[in-house]
Amino acid sequence: MKKCPKCKQTKHEKEFWHNKRMKDGLATWCIECSKEYKKLPHARVIKRKSDRKWYHEGGGKKIVKEYQAKPKYREIKKKSATAYRNKYPERQKANDQTLYAVRSGRLPRPDNCSKCGNNCIPVGHHQLGYEPENWFDVAWLCHKCHMELHRNARAIFS
């Protein structure tokens, strides 16, 4: 017997796909939950995302655009953004103030990443924290360097 974390039901091992990469040799989700997930539009894109030609020629982008045009998607996205703003108000305040300072011209945004030097539109990383005195002490990083920095920080603190 094994419990599916998706539907929270304990099911017989025959109700799970085989996956030799897993410790117990079975997939994490039950067959029923896996099938439901694969029906969703984003799952089709994820499944074929390695096929860049198909994705960029309109196949994947078309599916994503159709999904994002639905009111249900916008509602879920809005709920998620609101929940994040409520969970981390100090981060949002710091980000809002930084964005306002950039738009008003008080805080100049460089044309390249301060880490790799890549010519791009960098994003501000609050390296000293989100307290009001540190709002404008930001490192300007490209998206790639910014995500790498957060991945490394997550690995250190976990």
C-alpha cells in the first residue's frame, strides 16, 4: 500500500506507474492523478518543452496563450499574487519603492548585469535585506544570474 500525495488516498501498489528511479520503484502519484495532470494544457507544454523548435514555432506558445487567456487562469494568477503580497509585505514594499525610484529617475538602472556583464535589462536584487534603509541597495543582475543566486542561497539554507 502506498499513499498518493496528490489525492491523499492510500492505494494498492498496482495503482501506481512503475518508475525505477524512485526508491520503492513506483511513481509518486497514482495513475489516476497522473492522467488528470497530463490532461492540463501546461503539462503538454512541459512534456514537449525540450523540443524547442516545436515550442517556438507556435505549438507550445499557442497552447500557453490559449490557457492564459481563460478567466480561470487569470483568477488563479491573481489569487497567487495576492497571497504572495500578503505573505511577504516587506518584500513587496521594498520592490514597489525600488520600482518607483527607477521610474521616477532617482535610482538609475544600468544596461548590463553587474555579475556577468551581459547586456540586458537587469532586475534589482535586495542583497542586504528588505528593511527601509536597504530599499535602494540593490545588485543589478540579469535573470539568469538572479535565479542562480537564489538557487544557491536555497541550497545553503536547506
